[in-house]
Amino acid sequence: MGRISRNIFGAMREVVTIACNELVATLKDTGVIIIFFAAGLLYPVLYSFIYLNETVRDIPVAVVDDSHTSLSRKFIRAIDATPDVAVVCKPVSMMEAREFYKRSEVDGIIYIPKTFSDDIAKGNQTHVSAFSNMASMLYFRAIYSSVNYVAMGLGADIQVDNLMKKGKTRKEAEIQATPTKYEMHAMFNPKGGYSSFLIPCVLVLIIQQTLVIGIGIRAGTDRENNAFHNLLPSRKLYHGARRVVLGKAMAYFLLYLFISTYNFVVIPYCFNLPHLASFGTLLAFIVPYVVACVFFSMAISVFFYEREEVFLMYLFTTLPLLFMSGIPWPVVNMPTFWKIFSGFFPSTFGIRAFTKINSAGASLGQINFEIMWLWIQAGVYFLFTVVLYRWQIKRANFKDMKRG
């Protein structure tokens, strides 16, 4: 029994020693410090500041009114009164409106045809054309929704007037014209803002991507500093792959426990993003997510032979991972291959879990599926990393024996 206890304490002591050595090496590496602390702590602030206004308001548009009637002017005033669109000019023709657009003075054009009032008076359907700058979908959504909202309101007013001419009272006419009133509320995003929708996903993805880059840089540095470009030197301390993996993982976990708490607690509070989860619920999510990200990053870092190689992975994976999470793009509309492929990345389940608890107010029990998969990923990537490190240790020992 005493021998077993000594072995356990000895193993624990070696794990802590490896963790301390890794912490010291990490804090001495300027590149890793920039990624872990500068990027990990400043990127959330930068992204949150960029989308601080949440929604796009008063998009400048030009209105070409070929009708020149009181009804068309009423239509223009109603559009200008909407919060999303501002009528800044009224060109006399579409050609002149295009010149305003080419000079970037407007981001949209609304065209009211000559037959606008005549069609309505005859009881015929009329057409109003809206053209939008498609450099951003937000412009299109704002202009389209404003024109559609005003058109629906104008149609209801015309119907009320026609019913009153037939002898109906205003109240009866309003009820008949609009028998059902509806109110639209954006669930879990009352502002309808881009920041409340996107930034929580970005905060989660930043944790995984900065860990991948930082640990990849450390792996490249170790290969550059060791003989034969081995990932691990051959020495007695490194004869146990599990101890090495656990020691290194402990160092990264301690660093990112602080960074994750900053990202998931401080940033949403400071920038008034959705923050419905309690600290206990967030902590129960943070631990498995960071553990899964650490082992995932350590597993793929084995394949990086130079410090710069990891940036290629970051470049080609960040946007796809954001969309594969199922928040910016619905999971039900994703092909089966991408649904399966997305399951290999901790960010997929991390983004879904964080959005549920912090934006939608879900309880810890309601993210059991995501938490379960994060722990499964952590276990699988831990075993995978142990196998890879054991292979690296054997390879280093073999080269040293051959050299000797």
C-alpha cells in the first residue's frame, strides 16, 4: 500500500513539475504570449466594439418618384419615418439615382412608378421597386423590410378608406381590414442586434483557435530547439507519455481558465451582451470546454513542424467552424457530411451550449447533450494525444540510441 501511494505521489509530483516547466516556457515565448493574452483578451474587446451599435439605422437611400401625387409623397414620408432608412435625396430619374449610388452617397434606391396612384385608384396592384447595396446583407434587410412595412400599412389604410365609403364605421373598417393584429418579438435578442447574435459565437471560437495557435507554436518551437527536430527530448522526466500530456494540459488549462472566465463573464457584462447564465452554470460549461480544446490542440500540434504552419490552419478553418456550429446557419439545412465533420471540433458543441445558457437562459440540465460530447471529445483527444506523444518519445529515444 505504501509503495502504491509513493508511486501515485511521485506521478503527481512529476505532472506538477512538467506543468510548471511548461508554464515557464510558455510565459518566456513572446509569440505564445501574444496569442494567448493579446489575442485571447483583446480580440473579444475589438469584435464587441466593432458591433457595439447592434443594428444598422438610417441607411441613406434615394427615392425616384415618377408618380408625383399626394399618395406617393405620403409613401415617401412613411419610408423616411422608419428607423432603418433615411431618404437623403429625390432624383428626377433612375439614371441620376445611379450616379448618387456610384458616388457612394446612397446605399439603396426606391422607385415609385408613374402609374402608382392610378393603379391604386382603379383597384389594381401596383409595384414599388427597391434596389440595395449587396455589400452587406444588413442593407438589403433594412431597405426591404422598411419598404414592405410601409406598403403593408398603406394597403391597410386604403382598405379602411374603401370600406368606409361603403358605409362601414372606422372601427368596423379597421377590424375588417386587419382582423388579426400581430406583434413580432425577437426571442433572446430583443434588440434584433447583430452583436447579440454573433459575438457570443465568436467568444467561444476564440478560445479554441487561440489555443490551437499557441500550442502549435510551442510544438514548433520544441521541434526547432531539439535535436533531430523531435517534439519531445529524450530524458527521464519524459518517459511517461500520460504524465507529459497531463502536465502540459494542466499548464494550458490554468491559463485558459482565467481567459475563458474573462471572455464568458466579463465581456458580455461590459458590452451589454446577453448574459443570462449564472456563474456556476458558466463554470460547469467552461471546464469541459477548455479541457476538450486543450487536448484537441495538443493532439493536432504534433503535426506542426514549424511555428508558422499553425497559422495556415487558423486561416482556413475559422469561418467554416463558425458556420458549422449551427448558429449563423441552421443545422437542419447543413449536408449530412458537414454535420458529422463538425462533431470533431469542440467549438461546435461549445458554441451551441454557450448560446443556450447565456443567450436563451437554458439551465445546465438543458445542455446535457453538449456537455456530454465535450467530455467525450476531451477523453478521446486525451487518449489520442497520449498515443502520439508515446510515439514521439519512442522516436526520440531511438534517434538518440542510433546517434550514440
